[in-house]
Amino acid sequence: MAFLCALSFLTYFDRVCIVRAQRDIQSDLHITDNQMGMVLGAFWLAYGLLEIPGGWLGDRTGARRTLGRIVLAWSIFSALSGAATGFLSLLAYRTCFGAGEAGAYPNMARVQSRWLPVRSRGSWGGWLWLLARWGGAFSPLLFGALLSGLGSNAWRESVAHVPVLRVLAHTPAWRIGFWISGLVGLVWVLAFVPWFRDEPAEMRSVNDAELDLIRSGGAETGKAGEREHDPDVWPALFSCRSLWALALLYFFGSFGWSFFVSWISRFFLEVHHVKFEKSEIMSGLPLFFGGISCLLGGWLSDAAVRWTGRRRLARAIFPIAGCTTAAAAMIGVRFVHTPQQAAALMCVAAAAYDFGQAANWASIVDIGGAYAGTAAGFVNMIGNMGNSIQPVIGAMIFNHFGWNVLFAMYGGAYLVAGSMWLFVNPEKRFYSPPPPAPPRAFEVIDRTATSS
């Protein structure tokens, strides 16, 4: 989970850092607002479309290999974003970046389904999304500090006299920043892939007592590829009411949430006249408090499951209450008059929506079972369509109808998202478990390997 939390932080850091650099990028590459919206949306579109293949690949070959390929691919294309020469090349690199990152969270779900007992999935899901939100929250601040350092005279003078690095003295800071971000992902791959194992039983440091604890808690067992995708699984996946409801929840919720990773800095600039470099903290605060809310909601959700014994009720309370509160806060932004008041309401909205994020994620893992990667890929595919269309639609709305109309749409999207939990049942998996195969003659049956 430490590796997954670090990866979760990195996924959102790399996604959001372009928001801090968008003004410089638009200026250097002569990109319009609508074109920038297409660039921001291209990542989410490619990311969403390839979520099911990414999750399926993890179920077939294991999360270890799949995550290694994913992080390697997205790190390369994140770095290449710094080599863009115009709108088309930047659009291509961000599209490939999204395609490369697709499957990251479905494979994290697969790891959780193997390594975590059911009773702790909400709490650990809270940690996972805490670090995700904080990756986005600290991205403008950290990337902004990196850009300031790379654009300083001290940096340029220090490399101007080094033969190999001399070219960097005349390279825009945002380009070097993307190259450094890509390098961090490569370091993660080199540390994770040699060490991690897909199944707890394959890890030498895991003892028998720990294996019993994991298996008795309802975790899935079996190596990747041992359980073939039954042909009936695909119809069950696409006809599962609970997964469709969660997917639509993510779609409408992502439409509202993606404002915080696309146009928030632009809002502060146009409405409250706060420059990009002065709005870094305000732009990051909603995701910062959203991360804390993820952790708190995950812990309370697991506690509610234990207290009530009713998993559906205990999971549903948090996203329904959170989405309703988020809707009210986003609609309220139009009635405030200072950037501090607007930032406060945005923090409430982000924290409220994320209050149910861990419960949503734990429910996907529960419903997915042995096919948690594929199920999470399906939900993320539909959900990220909301992220992909919002930057384009958002730019059109605030340029033609104003910001007040846009925030009203965000509020409506959150209300629809919360209502989707009326159709979710986390106590039922989307597929029928296959009957146990009869033992062959003289075969010794390992009963410790047969868990839930």
C-alpha cells in the first residue's frame, strides 16, 4: 500500500502539473483556450477508453507487470509533453500520456482485492485517494516552485558554463519541469517491479498467520491467468446495475470535480484578478481537504460496516451526503465576492464529494471480486468521460455564458451523481462464481487455498 499510495500521488501530480504551466504553454505554443481545453480533455478521453483493457490485462498477467508497463509508458509521454512544438504535438503527447496511464487504478484495485481483507478496504481506499488528491493539491505548488527555480537567473547561470547542460540555460522552465516529472516515474518502476509479488503467498516475508488473516477476511486468491475470463463474465459486466450506477456516479461527479484540475486557476484570474503564481495555494486547497476527507470517509465507512453489519447502508450514506453538500457549495460560489470566500466553498465542495470516494472504491472492489481490475476499468472508463468533456464544455460555457452558469451545472452534476447510489448493491458480485472443479484421482486438495 505504501507503493500504491506513492503511485497514486504521482498519477495526480503528473496530471495536474499542466494546469500550473498552462499560461506559459499557451503563450509559447500559441494555443487558444478552446485548444487548451482539448489538450486537457484528451488525456481523460484516452485514459477512459483504455481503462477496461488495462484492468483486463492486470487480471490476465498480474498487476506487477501491468503496473510496471503503465508507469513506464506514462512517464515517457509525460516527459515528451515538454518537447511539444505546437498544438498538435502537445495534443498527441497528452493523448498518449492518458493512454499510458490507463489501467493504473484498476490494477491497484486488483492488488487490494488480493492483499486486503474486506473489512479494511474502505480505510486503505481512503489512504489511496488521500494521496491521489494530495498529488493534485500539491502539484501547482511544487511544480510552480520547480518552474520558478528553473526560470531563475541562478539556475541559468549555473548550467550555462556546463558543456552538456548548456542548452538548458535557454530552455523554457515548463519543458524541463515535464522532463523531471517523467524521471520520477521511472524511479518508481525500478523500485517496485523487482520487489512486489501479485499474490501474498509468493512474498517470502509473508508468514502463514498473515496469509490466514488475509484469506479469512475475504480476499481473493489465485494467480493471474488461473481464472480465465468466462464468456458469461462480459455480458454480466455490461449488464450489472450496480456497476453502471457507480460508473454514472463517477461520470457526473467527475464532471464537477475536474474543474479543480482544469479551470480553477483561470477562474481566480478572470473573476477575482488573482494571478496564476499567486493562486497556487488556493488552487490546491480543495484537493488538499478532499484528500483528508477521503481518509476520514474511508475509516468511517469501514467502522459503519462493522457497527451495523449492513454493508450497503454503511457505504451509501457517505457518497449521498457528500454529493448533496458538494452541489450546494458549488452553486453557492456565484454568490460570494472575494477569492477567499470562493476558495472556502470550493474546499467544502471537494471535501464533501470525496467523503464518499473510499466507500465508492471499496464497493467497486467488492462487486468486482476476482475480476476487480476489469470492473474498476469499466467504472473508470465511463467515469472519466466526464473528465474528458468538462474542460471543453467548461471553456465554451465560461467564454459565452459566464462562470455562474458553469457552477450551476457543476451543482446539478453532483446531485445526479449522489442519486446513483439508489441503484448500487455492494453485497453482490457482478458475476456468478464458477462451481468448484471435482478433484482428480489421487489429487491432494489444499484446503487453505480455498477462501471466500
